[in-house]
Amino acid sequence: MSAITQSEYELLYDFLSVSAPVSDELFLMLKKAFKKKCYNKGDSILREGEIETRSKLVMSGVVHQYIFEDDEPVTINITPKGLAFNCIKSYVEGSPSIEIHEAITDVELLYIEKGELEEMAKQSQELSYLLYKIYETILADRENRTLMLQYRNPTKRFQLFHEIVERAHWILGDTPDKYIASYLNMTPQQYSKEKRMAAKKLS
């Protein structure tokens, strides 16, 4: 198991403190609970049928979360550096995951086990409030993406991706275009066309 660096602890703190203030005492408790794991490009982080037991934060790289529909991959989410992820349904229900989580680049992440996090939350009102605020942010992000996907017009989806999807500027950093296209429910050709049209408007 790899050691967690000071800069990675700082990234963890930045992620947490965006949602609510984090005391030194709480952060010290969380630092002791998080662990680090590294994956190579193409590795599975969560396989279909496995039960999700961890909350994870990406330190470097990009994670692709998807399901198969008619033997075709359908993107559920894309999680780059600085953002958290897990399969929420499996995590909450203890049911087998229908999602697959794959490293589409080399990935380093921090994770905390569900059981340990829940025990800590029972003992800390501050942590309980922090988790509540984090889940609010996650739900708002997912609602915005759902709203975006309601539009049949690819141009409108592309526009809303940039305007209301909070993780957009993170995703655009290191994610190959074909995954962004899938995230926006577009073909790679449609996405390339929308990028060209947007660039022309800015020039």
C-alpha cells in the first residue's frame, strides 16, 4: 500500500472543505482513516456484481463509470482528479453493482471504508454535517446532468454541460473526447462538431 503524500492530504482537505468547514481535529481523524491505492490504465476499480464498500477520491488520473446496454457501454459518470465517486446504489443497499468503474488513465485514489466512516459519523456531529453537505453537492451535480440529458438537441446539451454541470471543467482537463461524448450522450462525431462550432463562436 502506497504512502499518502502531503500534497494528497491537501487535495483531500480542499475537497472536503468546499462543502463545509473542517476542523483540525476532524481532519486528523479522517487522515488516519483514508488509505491509498494505485491502478494502471485499463484496470477495473469496481466490477459488475461486486458490492461497493468504499468512498473514493481521485488524486490523479480519470475514472470511467459505465454500464452495458445492448452490449454497448453507456457512461454513468466521469471522475477526474479532485472529485469523489462510488456506486451509490450498491453502497447504500449492499446490493451487487450494475456499474463498472475503470481507470482510463493511470489512477491514484484515496478511499475510506463504509463501515469505518459510518462509525466515525455516529461519534461526530461535525462529520455527519460534512457528509450531508457533500451528498447535497453530489445530488445537485447529478440533477444538473439529468436536466442536461433531457434535451434532444446536441448543441443544447453541449451548452448546458459547460453552464450547469459543476464537474465540467474537471472532466475537460484529462479526459479523452470519446468518453466526454458518451457522457453527453453523443457520438464522437457529434461531439467533435459541437466543439468546432463552439470554438468558432469564441474566435
